[in-house]
Amino acid sequence: MQTIVPASISSTPVVLDAQHHIDLETIYGADNYHPLDVVITKGQGVWVWDTEGKKYLDCLSAYSALNQGHCHQRILLAMVEQASKVTLTSRAFRNDQLGKFYQKLSQISGLPKVLPMNSGAEAVETAIKAIRKWAYTVKGVPANQAEIIVCSNNFAGRTISIVSFSTEEQYQYGFAPFTPGFKVVPYGDAAALSAAITPNTAAFFLEPIQGEGGIMIPPDGFLKQAESICRQNNVLLVFDEIQTGLGRTGKMFAFEYEGVKPDGITIGKALSGGFYPISAFLSTNEVMDVFNPGDHGSTFGGNPLAAAIAIAALDVIVDEQLPERAAELGDYFISQLQGIASPHIEEVRGRGLLIGVELKPEAGGARRFCKALMKEGILAKETREDIIRFAPPLVITRSELDWALERIERVLMAS
């Protein structure tokens, strides 16, 4: 399948092959990504097609933004219907979709208040602002002294404030000076968390599973320990569920595995099923009540098109029982991957359909395996240098997983 566009000068159609699209990106775009050289032109469910008509199984899901699969018809219809009515009002006026979106998200999450934004990074920035203002106006932390504890190996976005608490050298190099007010503790270390808390500590902000960090799962009981430590010290517990939430890990939210009750969560990605940038910070009344009109906002945040899309996206997750599917198929996928007797595999770990295959240092890095998988018709991506991440849309079937496993094993068994 080739893309045909009108010529700029003559009426003769010009056929654009994959290399032409790649060249356009290279010439006109900033070099801030390192994609595999596949040019996708169509997607449906768990499958995508490139400009040459080759079919691939998507095992990345746009970093878990496509939990519902590509171009889900129910979400598409909601988008088209709303787009024909009104798309944007700004928050200067009300619209008839936003309240319904708030209600549904509150019911699903168990948190009473919602503040909508666009990107995941914006949701995290919103959480940081809410945490700090709560520290000053409710907890009584002295002005400009609030501290937020985070974990090493974290990833929450790439704004200046967010990279300020990153421990990845590349995310910080060349972007100083950084935003102060963050403390870093080892991931999964409850004793280190307890020791880091001071009277000025406002919150502990963490991913319940570190996605970009390599599908790192904390020790059993750590989230519950963290909750107890936070409660004892009047410290907020806030989870970044942007990648792990909305069914990906086999629960609606990954924190549910330990039965904790957070003071706030950030969500995004699958909140739109891949149709539109939508994110949100969800929290308690006490935390969200720190905001007054004019304190924070976004022209597009909470727009009616986004709200209508998100309502449909959430309905698909619930009605199609995607968290339950992720739990069942994730257990199967992980067990089958663990059964591959490859000399290159160090460990297979994951929860639900968020899975990492860590390779031994001598394997030569994960990217070469991702390139080999692409030739086999599977799109996956390395995270860190030695980990292949498998995160297919949650609508995948067992037969499609078996199709993938046959090819994954062939690639991982190759020298």
C-alpha cells in the first residue's frame, strides 16, 4: 500500500515510498527520537500497516496509550459525533460533556475531584503544584520549603520541573538550572523513604510500576508500607498511573494490587484510546480545594471533544473488561516468555500486559532484537539499553499472542 498525493506542480500523482517519509522527518524535524524505520499508515485493533502494505502486530501500544486498540469504532463514533457539535469552548464557559467526564472518572478511580489537562507531563506538573500549595496552606510548611520525595529510575515526562527530579543523565544534560524541592530515594526501599521524610515533606510521588525505567516492580508490600509511612507523617501519597493505569497491568490502576488508597493519581495516555491528548490529576477534596480560579488552567484542558472521547474510552475499558483481559492474557504471555530457553534472556518480568524482557549484557543490546522482531512483523521497542518492552493493546487475543510468541522465540533464540 503506497501513499499517493497530488504533485505540487503537475497533475501527475507522485508515489511516496517509506524512505521519502523518513527523509522528510530527517530534513525538517528535530532529532529528538530514535524510531525504528517503519512508516505506519493505518491501524486497526492490534494491527498496523506500513506504506508498503506490510502488516505488523503492535506490541508497544504507543507506550500504553492504545489499551483499547487502534481506531476503536466506539471511540471514533463518539469523537465524530462530538466534533460535529462543538470541539472547544475554553474553560471561560461551561460545556455539557465535562461534568459527565468528571463523574465517570471519579467513580472509576474512587477519588472525588478531577482537574483535566492534555499531556501526561501537564498532569504531573498539575500534581506538583497541588502538592506544594497543599503543603503551605494545609500542612503549614514554611514558604518555599516544601519537599517532594521521588524514586530513582523514575520517568514522569520531560518538562524542566520533571527532569529536575530525574536520575537519568541524558534527561538532564544541557537543561540546567533545575527546579529545587525534590529528594530522591531508591525505588522500593521503605526504610530510605522513612529516613528521607522531614517536617517539610509534602508528598511521596512514584510510579507503582516503573515503565520507562525497565518494567521495574517494587517488592511485595512496598506500596502498603509507603502508605503507612505517609499517613504517620501527614505526607501525601501520589501515584503516577499515566502508563500503568486504565487496565494495562491487570487492574484498573496498578496501586490496587496492594489495596492502598492514594491521595492523588495522574493519568493520561489510554484516557483517550489514542484519539486525542487527554490527561488529568485526580485527588481528594482537601488537596484539590487549594485551587482558586486563576491558579491553574489550560485552554484545551477539559474541552468538550476531549471529554466526550474520554467518556467513550473509559466505557470501552469497563464494558470490554480490559483489565481482566490484561490479567489473564498477561499471565499467559509472561509464562510463555519465561519458557523461552534463550541464552540472551536475563529475566522476564511484568504485570498484566506490561512486560519487560531483560537481556544479558553480552546480548548486544535490545535494539538489535527489536529490529529483528520488526522483520518478523512485530513492533516492540527497547527501554533502557537491555530491555525489550512488550505492551500490546489489551484487546489482543490468545491466538494473536501465540502468533507473536512463535516469532519472539525465533528472534530470541537466534545468535
